[in-house]
Amino acid sequence: PPLDWGKEAETLRQRLGWLNRGLGAPWPDVSDRALLDRLDDWLLPFLTGEASFAAIKPGALAAGLMSLVPHDLQRKVDALAPTHFDAPSGSHVPIR
């Protein structure tokens, strides 16, 4: 069964994927294959006894994904791959 990523985790995954494709290492590969291969590294530490994939909270997925980013780069995610931009009109527009 697929994971319910939720909006926050899915958006973070897309942003990290974009950084990896554009800048390469050390930005993590967050493709399905890469995440499956490293499940013990990024997801297991954030689980709190969930008995099924459906029970995994999106917040745990987002925290796990962010744990793949080197600590010194975590603050740069928002600057390099923002979720919104400020339009000249003053609107805060989501980046999709």
C-alpha cells in the first residue's frame, strides 16, 4: 500500500527531489527506489509503534525526509526551493 504523504511531506519531497536533480549531492535522492533502499535510515527513527503504513503520520514522513538533508543545509531548503514567492502585487503565491 502506498504511503499517505500528506501535503507537507509531499511538497518537501518534491522540493528535495528538485534540489537533487538540479544540484546533485549532497542533496538527497528521494525517489521511490532510493527511499525504499534507505527506509531504516530516514523513516524508522520517526515511527512510534505504527502497525501499518496507513497509520504513519505525514509529520513523521516530513521529519524523516528532512533528516536525509545534511544538517548544515537544512536551513537552505527554504531559500533554494521555496514553497511560495511574493508577487509584485503583494500576493504570497504558492510554487507548484
